[in-house]
Amino acid sequence: MQAETDVVERSIRKYGAKKEAIIPILQDIQSDLNWLPEETLKAVADRLEVPLMEVYGVATFYRTLSLKPRGKHIVTVCVGTACHVRGGQRMVDQISRELDISPGETTQDMNFTLETVNCLGCCAIGPIVVVDGEYYGEMTTRKVKSVLDKYRITSGE
């Protein structure tokens, strides 16, 4: 709890205790904790002197913010039209099998979270898989394991 409070205070010092700073404050907290625990939302509301419902509304509106604990590595698969046509859903299915989770879920060891998005803006090199901000274009089901293994190794698995 103290670490979460410290993160909130650090973010508020950085952006100021003003209502207009809710989004960057929540993004900062998300970056540090990898999710937004309820206690942090309450602390932000208290410090900014805004209703908790307003902070919660922002936290649930933006898809990049999460109210559930997320894994150390975020795996994002584009399922937009261009990637879908090129096999985006097959990538989702393969990653789901490899990690034994569905989109929106996190592995039990808290190492991976699988997400889907409607477009990453890289249509020409689809299907696209992104892991922790690193883009992997022209993905195939054969490449999925080696990409995931790269992150398993860095996690000490």
C-alpha cells in the first residue's frame, strides 16, 4: 500500500494536483504498477479533490488503462481488417494456446497478458504482434513461439 501511495504522490508532484492532470497521472501510475489498484484511484480522487466516479470514469474509458493486474509482458495482436485478412485471428489463437489464456487474460505466473486491438497503423506488414512496444510484422503461427520464448528467457522462466 505504501508503494502505491508513493507512486500516486510522485505522479501528482510531477503533473500537479489539478483535475486536468487525471489522465497523465493515471498513465504514470499504470506505467509504474502495470495496473490501477482501487486504492490508487481513491488516492488520486482525494488528492485532486474530484469525485471517485470521475477518476473511475477516466480509468475505464481508456483501453490502455487497466483495473486488473496485468502481466510483466503485454502481448498485443492487431485484429483490424488488414491484419485479420492476413491471419491476425490465427495469431491470437496460437498465442492463446501457447500461453493458455484468452484475450484480456493474464497468465497465472503474471508474466504475460494477451490483448487485441482493432488497428496499430501498420497494415502493410500485418499481421502484427506487439510485445512490450516491440513490433513483430508479417507474423506467422510458426514465429509465435520464438517471439514468446524471447520474453520467457528475459523473465527467468
